[in-house]
Amino acid sequence: MADRFAEHAARAATTVARGLPDLETGIAAIRDTAATLPSQPGVYRMVDTAGEVLYVGKARALRARVRSYTQVERLPTRLRRMVALTRAMVVVTCQSEAEALLLESQLIKRHRPPFNVLLRDDKSFPFIALDERHDFPRLAKHRGARREGVHYYGPFASAGSVTATLSALQKLFLLRSCTDSFMANRSRPCLLYQIRRCSAPCVGRIDREGYGALVADARAFLAGRSAAVQAKLASAMQAAAEAQDYERAAVLRDRLKALTFVQGTQAIHAGNARIEADVIALARKEGVTSVQVFFVRGGANWGHRSLFPAQAAEVAEEEVLAAFLGQFYDELSPPRLLLVDREVPGREVLEEALGARAGRKVAIRVPQRGRLRRMLEQAGRNAVEAVERRLLERATQNANLARLAEVFGLAQTPRRIEVYDNSHVMGTNALGVMVVAGPEGFRRGEYRKWNVKPGEVAPGDDFGMVRHVLGRRFRRLLEEDPDGTRGEMPDLLLIDGGRGQVSAAVATLGSLGVEDVPVVGIAKGPERNAGRETLYLADGRELRLPPGDPLLFYLERLRDEAHRFAVGGHRTRRARAMTASTLDEVPGVGPARKKALLLHFGTARAVKAASVEDLARAPGISRATAEAVWAHFHPKG
């Protein structure tokens, strides 16, 4: 995205510097569109000669808003560049400005226009889910779509914060975390019961009524009523001690300790009032913008996250915040209260749009004093620290890239580095991966995986894996971008391996006519010790950087990220293979019929041995399906 924006900016700057022919062409295209527009709310898209969306905007009155782009002397430099590149417009009318704002956020997320402020965050937010569809509800971490009968608490800023909280909640409420199938097949308690993290409802160590009381306490705690839960536990512990039931008193004491831990880690420094809000502060320095979000639910701090909107350097801070709110809550449901550190343009429209999305009223406030203001100041301090960390990381990254170009003799500082690795076990479930890095760090949205089918590469042939994966990658790249205008050709190709892998990579690229991509291999040193790596260059040279060299650390980090991605992908593929069934290959047998056959016959082998008549007796299996299943396992000839 950064390369694409830079390309557009360079093109626009060149045309403006040469005069105003392209600028005048853009103005004419916008003026022609504006003449046909109504004075009602809507969303407009600026489009370039290639049909790519340059900018998405919303307006209360489309005609007046679009016409304002023809008055270029009043536009900032960023928007002048955009006008110079515009050749057409796409317009959608809406019933209200709030509806237009919602559509604008969706289109920005879909098209990622280079002249909009973009929220770059590829991580979803985890929740704690209390599944009450079972007689003994389960407490677990959750991501993704929501289901009826399940209560969700959060969002949490990270998986780590959810895991730590769940661990404490297990000690506190003793609710099960196992799946329904695991619970149904237990004949004795598992280890969690032994270490007092579960009440073992699977084997009747607690009845439904007693378990329901634990669920009620957990629900009260997660809703912010921790003081009531604490008082109840303290009273029960005192009663057990007075009755000389010291074992139960010890259990209750441990639960109270767990409660104290959770309260301490979640406490908001400004107070423990039962408030449900997101606390949002923005900071900017040297062109880097950070937005800090604290998630506060029931007076508890569910964590915070730093986000860095892209393409925001030339946009006013309050406009960046408004764009952030629209995009951030495109999928995440907003709480009833958003505390922000400055006034937001179009606040009333934002409140209406977010309220429509959440199905309830949402208020945006700028607190001026009291505990709410102190919470906001805390978020502001974190935003400033996040910006300073990002600037330090950027300086370190730029220094590493400059030295990398010097050490490897590159023509320029690399902007796109592709790192390749593969993973397999004795040649099975082989997988090749590519990770991408640049001046802004890892570009996780551009990572790729290639599954290698049996027969495509000889088992255990690492050189063949390199040839196969690079061949697939660059053949497709050359087909999709033959003239190199998209900027996806790497400036450096890093291979996890030694001289053989580098030779295989150079030969593969040469056979495809790719001659100007430098290739470097990185291999672990003696006894595979990290810090003693050998670097192999395409011209046959070998380099060893001294232990502790910052550039060596950077190269190791690139290599380790590719290895992590490869191993994770291989494990996922291997897990799928282990759970695969021969029934998956039968035409016309989907998940429902597969389940019906397995429940009726017990195993896939029994299904394979069954006659057509036996197959047809299974629930939900018609005569035609039975014949198709039998024919699949008994081919003619």
C-alpha cells in the first residue's frame, strides 16, 4: 500500500510540476460529474485511468461537496495530487448522512484507497464467551461470528490478556473450559479438577444447581459486580472456618486470591466505577500518528491497543480521529460511550451511524475533568509513548536496511524483501511460504503459502521445494504484472538455506527471465547455533557477521518470521490431514450426510463395506445417494 501511494504521489507531483494539463483534465472530469449530481447525501469515489479507486468520501450534499474539488487553490497538496490523477467518479446516493458514513467506511475497507486515511490492523479482537446453551455452561476464548445463547464479554486487546484473565477466572469460578464432546466422554475428572481449576461437572462432582450458582457469580463478575462476588466469597469462607470445614475454607481462600489478582490487573487508575466505554486518544510526531484505545467494561480494563493509521501525515488530527472511528467500528460493536481527547468533526452524524450499527444509542464525549478525564490522560500518555517507540523502530529499521544494501552491494535501499522457507515431515504435507518486509516492518497482508502436492516435488528435496515455490510465485507475478508497474518485484530475496538453495533460486529466476533480483541465503552455523549464521550470496561469496551485530539480528528476525509462518501452516495442514476421511471424496456427500453415515455405521471403513441397501437405511440417505456412495468405493473395472 505504501508503494502504491508513493507511485500515485510521484505521478501527480510530476504532472503538476510540468504544468497543469493532467490537473485540468481531472478538474474537467470532476466538474462534469458534479453537474449531474443531486443535492442529497451520498458517497463518491475518485477513479484513475486504470480504474483504481483513489479516494472515497461522503457528503451531506453531493453536488456541493464534489464541486468543491474543482477549486484547487483551496485544496491541500495531497488533494491536488488526487485531483490530478482523477479521470472518473462513481457516486452512490443515500437516505441520510449517517447511512453515507457507514457506506464510506465499508468502501474504504474494501478498496484501500491511497488518498484516504487507512486503519491498518489485521488482527481481530478476542472475547470471553460464556456458552449457556449447555446444562453446564462453558467459559472459553472466542473470535469470529457470534451465536445465539452465548454471552460475550470484551473486547480484549490481545489473546494474551484473554488467556491470563481466563486462567484467573478458572481458579475463581471453577467453570469448565473443555468442549462438549470432551466432557461427554469423561469417566473421571481431568487434571484441571485436581489443581482446583474446574468443578468437574463431567463426572457429577457438582450438581446443576451448584454449577448454576458459579455461572451466576461469573456473569456478575464479568458485568462489573466484583465487589458483590468478593463479599459472597468472604462470607462463605468465614462460615466454613467457623464450621471447622477447613478444606472448603482453603478452597474459598484460593478463589478470593484469584479474585484479588483479576481486580488488580484490571483496575483503572482513575477509579473502579462501573463504566462501559472505549477511551481513545491520538498523538502525532514527525509524521507518525498513533491512536490508543483502552477497552473498559464494568469498570475493568480489558487491555489496550496501539493503532497507527496510514496516510495520515497530511490530514488534520481531528479528521484522522473521525476517519478512525468510522473504520474501527465497522465490524467491532461500539460501547455506549466513546471518550475521545478532542472534538470530532461531524460528531452527531458519527453518533447516529455508530448507534445504527450497534442497535442502541452511542455517545461520543470529551470529558474535561474528574476521573473520566484522568482515564483519557492515561490513554494520551500511552499514545505518545507508542509514537516514540514507532519512531525509534523506524530509525532502527532504516539503519538496518541501509547497512543491508551496503553489505550485499544492492543498488538502492530495499523497499520490499521477500523471505522464503518450507516445512514438511519426511516429505509429507509439504508447504512453502513467503513473508514480506519493508521499511514499515512486516507486511502480513502480503504473506503467501503454497501447498505442495505429492508427486510435485520428491520427498525431502529441499532444492526442489525452492524451485517449485519460486517458480509458482514468479510465474504468477510475471503474468499479473508483466511491465512491473505494480511494484511487487522484490528488491531482495532471502532464502532459509545455504549455497544449494541459493543456486536453485538463481537458476529458477534465470529460467523465467528474472535477472535483477539479488538472492541471499542464510544458514545456521555449527551445531545450528543462532548468532553464528553464514550468509551465501549469488556470486559465490560467503559472509559472516560478528555475533551481536544489529544487522545479523535483523536477518535472523526475518528468517525466524518465515520459519514461524511455515511451521504454523504445516501444522494446520497436518491437523486437517489427520482428521480427513475417505468420505470427504465422495461426490454428493456433504458434512450433514457424512455425519449421518458415520453415526449410523460408526467408521468410514464400515461405510465402505456396506451394501446399497444398508446405506439407504441410514437417516437422511436416499437410494440415489446410497448408490453413489457404493459406486465410489466399488468402481467398475
